[in-house]
Amino acid sequence: MTDTDTLYFSSYEDLEVHKLMIQDSPRTEAYKNAILSNRILFEGKVVLEVGAGTGILSIFCAQAKASKVYAVEASKVSEIARKLVDENHFSNIIEVVYSKVEDITLPCQVDIIVSEWMGFYMLHEGMLDSVLVARDKFLKPDGIMFPSHCMLYASPCSLPDLYSDWDNIFGVKMRSFAQSLRGLYLNRPKIMSIKLENILAQDINPMVELDLRHCQTQQLEEIIVKNYLTVIDKNGIYQGVCFWFDVQFLNKDNKLSTSPGAPQTHWKQTIIVLPTQMEVEEGDAVMFNVQFKRSSQNSRHYSINLEMLNAAQESHPNPCCCNQTKCKIIRTFLATTQNVLDDDDELSNYDNDQNE
Amino acid sequence: MTDTDTLYFSSYEDLEVHKLMIQDSPRTEAYKNAILSNRILFEGKVVLEVGAGTGILSIFCAQAKASKVYAVEASKVSEIARKLVDENHFSNIIEVVYSKVEDITLPCQVDIIVSEWMGFYMLHEGMLDSVLVARDKFLKPDGIMFPSHCMLYASPCSLPDLYSDWDNIFGVKMRSFAQSLRGLYLNRPKIMSIKLENILAQDINPMVELDLRHCQTQQLEEIIVKNYLTVIDKNGIYQGVCFWFDVQFLNKDNKLSTSPGAPQTHWKQTIIVLPTQMEVEEGDAVMFNVQFKRSSQNSRHYSINLEMLNAAQESHPNPCCCNQTKCKIIRTFLATTQNVLDDDDELSNYDNDQNE
């Protein structure tokens, strides 16, 4: 193993980390619901879990009547997973394999790969690579990935916890403290919970979307999003960019969301603090480029580069719902055209009626 | 500085630690209320704050009209304290001194010493030593310590978070995981929040009480409590001993409590996990010896040694409200005697009336 891997896997020998993950109800329940509500997919099937930890997700798979589950875990917590498998009387179904998934062989291809591989801002820990290696080695051509899709989101946000909360705290002015505090985060992301009320663009599409059945490890070396545009939906002060992710289990109703609007998880949200703040109004377009680049020092880490763009000078998507004159004109034009089309539709319906 | 001190003071250069402490409302508000509700004591007086951090408590003292405040801070956060003093327009009152308090000289004796010196289980960090050194060097003979008293408590408790919560978690039996988790805490205390409902003896007296005006640093080398007895006030399973502390500012109404019944602070509670659990019933006596001994490796740490005693074989205090026959008999005897005394009192009152 590389030093990075040794450190990484030994970090998962800390049982308090597993306690935190298991007791993270939105996380554990999302997997439980996704697996048990899809019993029809699991029944009689062979499952591989990548990074099984204590094995709780593998146990859900066995409860969903999988015929065989390979629970692969490269840290010594695999010993505890073995005990839990016994305790739940699934030792005839679940086989705990103490290994990196890259180093194992299996007697057969598998029907489903289950994994909870996500780190902070989804990509941290670089564990998805191992899941994709496992997919390419072991998943049947018509096999299922669980989760099947992942989505990364970004929204401008206010950060009162690093700004206005310190204007007067217990009757003391502490703006200079807040300024020093922000200084800590100019060169590193901050993991913190953001209240939904501080998200300035709630109605957004995913910035990055990966179909885990088809994406390639090369894609994970560097993810670049150019000219990402969000439209502010409440007046506020733009002080940071908030990243979060969702993963989806085959359909949109079956997902685990780490968004500021969802119940808090141990992932919280990831914030890039801006060097300066600016006031924004409902309808304003905010644009930036983002690059997630795997660190050359530690392949399990990424550097996040955020480049602010001047939305007044960049071209916007068509249609764009921001308040710039050009975008308004295009919207009006498209709406008019749509009305004409709608009229045509009515006419043709009328024609049809006439013809009947 | 010793290596221990260098490490200790640099740990307070992490601004997130100060953020945590300042935003700990029960902590900061207790000091604010204690200082501002005692304005009469602070007005026109010279104050020394030991370990001022960002200086917020010194600012409360200045708001309470102290004539001079020496805010002594041995970490570089003193630079931020200077800025905050300026921001609050108290640079004519508050002098930030970047030094260990042991190394400073002051132009005069001080009327009041303020300090928030408490660590986990009160004694951790060993900062009280510095406060007492400052007291002996700088406090006027009739000076005031703020806080003035501190009390350490211990109660038997249940630990569902390490036991029963794992009997069935999300439909999975995880007792063997809980057992491994408890294994982590056989040789070290656990800092965690205990719900009041899991405290098995709520009505207890302090196990240790220090009057900060008079206690001596030698006392802090080793604190031994022999034959400490608590009486269980609810049926439950005795799985650990929960320690917490209160500090008091001159009177009982002005205090900061870190008890399980008070709003949660960053100190939480400190737990010693027992090697085995046992059922206890209301009225049972639970006894133990405790020793807090300063670590020889790191003078800012303590080892806590807990020795369980068999309450059936040890002598109990008189009176004792436990359910042992001997203690019940003594209680009955004392109650009878008291009745006789009460009768005598009435008689003597009657006599007095007669004589008037």
C-alpha cells in the first residue's frame, strides 16, 4: 500500500468514525430505505459492497434477501464486521473480505455494487475510484450501481457565522475577530452547516452529475465547470460558495441529500469563503468557473479552484432567468413564440376535432 | 517555556477554539452576567484577567466600569485581543499583555482576578495553577476571585449511547460493535453529553469544592476523594461515572454549571466507563474512591483513578439516606430524637411566652 492508503485505511480503524457514520440517520436510513424498498432487485442476487466498514449496509442487503454479499473492507474494522455478521445470523450470506477491493478476486461476477464512498464535497477521500475499479472488474454488464447517480451542487451563500454574527456578540463588537477567522479560510474550504435561509440561489440544477454506471476514473482527475451561472432568488450578501451533493438510488424519490434544506448529515456542507463580500439582489446572475483537481501530494484530496466571473460580461445560457435586459428580451421573445406555437396547437386540435 | 507550555499556548492560536468558546452561550453569558450584575464591585477597580484569549471577558470588565484591566494572554491570539480592545474603544482601560502570567510584573496590586481557566472535568489543562500564582503575586489581601468557588460533581450514570442504543439500530443488532466501542474507553475518559434522564443520582453534593481565594497549588497535585457515597434516585443500569463541574461567582445565584441538567456547554461531561454494568435501584448506595493525579508526562493532564467500593461493606456517613437497614435505623432514631427536641423547643417557647 502507498503511505496515503495506509493512513487512509487506518483512519477508518477509529470506531468513533464508524459510530458517527452509523448514527448519521439521514445517511444510514437513506441506504436502508433504498435497499429494502428495492428488495425485488436484491432478492437472490450477488452483491459486492466496497468499503463495508462495520458491514451494516451489507446486512441491509442480506435482509433484502441477497443470496450472497461480499463485504470488502481494507481496514481492521473488518474484524468487527465479521462479528456483526455473526450477531445478525448472516454468516451464510455475507462474506467479509479484509482487503483493498483492487486486490481481491471473486468466484463470480456480481449483480449489484453497493458503496457509501462519498467524502466532503462528494469527491474528498477519492474512494469513488475504487468503486469504479470494482465495477469494471466485477459488475455484470446489466448490473446495478447503488447509488446509481451523484450530483454536485453549488450556490452563492451568506455566511453570518463569519460576518454579521460578530458585529455585536454578547454586547461586544468582534468584527476584527471575524476578519481573522475568515483569513483561515482563504486557502482552504470550510466544512460547516449552512442554514437554508443563507442560501441565495435555491432553485438550481446540479453543477456536476455522474452516472456511476458509465463514468470513468479519468473523469475524476480533474472536474472543470465553466461559466456556471446561478440566479439569485433572494436579496442578500454574497460571501461564499456553498457546495453539497446528493446521491440517487435508481430514481429521484430514493436519494440521500446533503443539501442545506435536508436534515443535517456528518458531511454538512463545504464552503469556499470569498475574499470580499458583495450585495446581490433577486434576479442577479452570479457566475463562476470551478475546478476540482486531484492533489498531486495526496490522491485522496482535491484542490478546489473557484474563479469569479463578471456576469455582465459573460454570455448566458438560453433561456436565462436572470434580470439582465438581454436575457429578459430573449425570455419575452421565447414566451411570444411559445404562445404562437400554443395557438397553433389549439388550431390543430380544433382541426382534428373538425375532422373527427 | 517547557515543550508542554509551548504546545499548550499554540493550541490557543487556533481561532476556531476561540470561536467555540465565545459562541458557547452558557459560558460567555455566565461570565457576562456575573461581571455586569456585580458592577458595584468592578466600578473604579483594577482587574487582572489570566488567559484573556480574545479579551472578551476583559471587555465585560471594562463595560462594568473597571478603571484598569490587565488582559494577560500567552498565545499570539493576544494580537487579536488588542484589535478587539480598540474596536470597542477600551484601549485607555484595557492593557493586553502578551506573556505568561508567571513572567509579568504589574505596577500595582489588583482588586479582582477574572479567569476562565476550566478544562474538561474542571482540572484538565492545569490552568488553575497559573491563576493561583497570579493571586498570590498580585491580588490585594481583600481582593476578589472571579469565579470565587468551584465544585466538582460525580454521579453514577447509564450510557445507552455505548450500550442499549446498539441492541437494534436501524434494524441491525450491533452489540459487538458497542462492546468494541466501550473497549476504547477502559483506559481513558470520554468527553460526551449525558442526558439528565441517564443520571442515576441527581441529588448530590459536590465531591470536591475549592475556595479559589484560599486553595493552594499543592492541593492540585493530587485530589483524593475517599468513600464517596451517592444514593441512587431512580432504577437503572449503572454503566459509568459522570463528572461535571460548576463555578460560582461569589454567590449561588451567579454560577456557570456544566451539569447534565444545564444547557450544554463545550465542556460537555466527562465519563469513566465501567468495565462491567450492574442494575441499581432507587435507594441503593453506590460508593467509590476517586483520585485525580497530575500526570508526570504532561503537567496539564491528570489521570483519573476510580476504585469501585462495595457499599454493603463500607461505613456510610451519618445520617445516610440509602436503603440499607443500618442507615434506615439511624435515620429513624435521629428522626425520633429530633421530634423530642422539637417538643422541647415548643415547650421552651411556651415557657418564654409564659414569662413575657
